[in-house]
Amino acid sequence: MTYVVTENCIKCKYMDCVEVCPVDCFYEGENMLVIHPDECIDCGVCEPECPAEAIRPDTEPGLESWLKLNADYAKSWPNLTRKKEQPADAKEWDGKPGKLQLFSPNPGGGD
């Protein structure tokens, strides 16, 4: 099992999860984070820290495409080990459906 970042992170990107991760397995895209599934130790401390409830265990049904997206982008996006400022409009995007169409494949700044 591993944890995956899902659609609700897009344009929210709160980053509370990054602070508690003991193995620094978060990677930063332009408008969301991903978890590297090979680095995640399945401790689960990140899941309750996400205000957007965007982190889920990969054992939940229907998350296969999100596991693939996390794995693919963790290979090319920069590592993020510290919390940064969330986007100014994060709360406006939290919970909005259909955000996958807004996903950006561009990398974020990382550390």
C-alpha cells in the first residue's frame, strides 16, 4: 500500500502534508503535489494533515489512475521537503469537482 494525492489537491496545494512526511516523498508540480509510491513508507501521517482531504490510501477503489499520475510525475518534478505558502485562492478551489482538466504537468519550484 501507498498513499496517493488525488484531484482535490489541484489548485489547492496546501502543503501541510509535506511538513509531517518522515521520508520526504512529496514532489511539487505547478498546481498540485504528488507522492512517490516507491518512497512512501505507508505511515499515513500525511492523510489527516491534508485540509482538502486529497490524500487517500491506494487500497481505495478507483484510484489506479491517480497512483499512475503520482508515480509518473514524481519522477520528473522536484522534491519538496518543507511547507510553502498555499495559493492565495486555495480555499476557493477546495472541493470543486472537475479539476482534473486544470491539472498542469509543469513542475513546481521544489525546495
